[in-house]
Amino acid sequence: MPTTDLRNVDTSPGADCPFAPPLGFEGGPDEYGAWLYNQFRTRVDMPQYMYVLWRFIALEGTVQPVTARGPYGDRLMSAMARFEQILKSSAPATCYSS
């Protein structure tokens, strides 16, 4: 199983990264967002990659900072901000809350 460094993400088409679209992908940021959402819905490992990337972003300052380079780096980071909102809104209440 290959090792993936999710602190150094490359969004260039064809890059060896789970957040990189396939080689030949020529869409803009909106098409990349749709591709990323489709990956999240259809690939069994993508939610896990997104969660780990989100944790690295959330822990910035305590671990090596996350860099997202390539043509869709900014779009990926905005998608991760949305992912954080989804995680926080769907977090189950603890049984110890009063």
C-alpha cells in the first residue's frame, strides 16, 4: 500500500494524490468541486482521506502545516472548510450532556 503525505497535497491532474483529478482533466474550480464530491460519494477511501486532511488542517501549528498546491489547491481548501461545517453539524450529542 503506498504512503500518501496529506500535509503536502498536489491537485495537479494526474498527480499521485487522492485529491488529484485524472490526467487530462481540464475543468475549472467548479468542475473540480463536482469531481471531488463525486469521489467522496463513490470511493470508499475518500471520506477517510478527507477526514485525515481536515484533522491536519485543524491541528495546524501542532503538526507540519498543510500545503495544497496545483491548480485546484484553493478549491480543495474551500471544500475542506465546507467538510468541517458538515462534520460539526452532524456531530452526535454526547450521552453525558445535560
